Amino acid sequence: MSSSAIDIILLGRTYSIACPVGQEAALRAVAQKLEQQLTSLRGRTSNLSREDLAMMAALNLGHELHEEQRKNQDYMQQMDDRIRLLQRTLEQALVERSHKED
């Protein structure tokens, strides 16, 4: 898979990042979210270094990702439960129908 470098600006510093072709918009969207996190943290805490800001932003974004993954797992479990209920209901209806036809 080929890639190209795109420039991302975070806290006023430009980073050239290798990116798979076709994924540039996604990388820019992630960089924008990261920039928002960094700017927000910098505004609330004036004495953190760039490295500390980056670590705090990574933890915040990691927490958001973890919560979304947990919600997704919960949703998948609910859908699996509903599918099983629907299958049982259909099977029961078919059995009852076959008994009525006898």
C-alpha cells in the first residue's frame, strides 16, 4: 500500500506524517480532534510541558475510545440477545403451526 506525507500542525508545530493514500481526510480529522484536546488542556493547565500535554491528551482520547468500544460491545450483546429471541419466537411459531396442521 502506498503512502504519502501530509503536514499536521499541533500546538503551532508542524509534523510531516506518512499516511496511506486515501486516508488523508481521516488523519486530518484525528489531528483536528487532537489539536482541540491539546488546546483545551493548555488553556486549563498553564504549567504543563508539550510532552505532558500530549500524554494527558492521549489519556483523554484513549478513555473516549475505551468508552465507545464498551458501548459498542454492549450494543452488540443486545443485538445478539434480540436475534436469539427472534429465532426462538420463529421456531416456536413454526412448531405451533405444524401441530395445528396435523
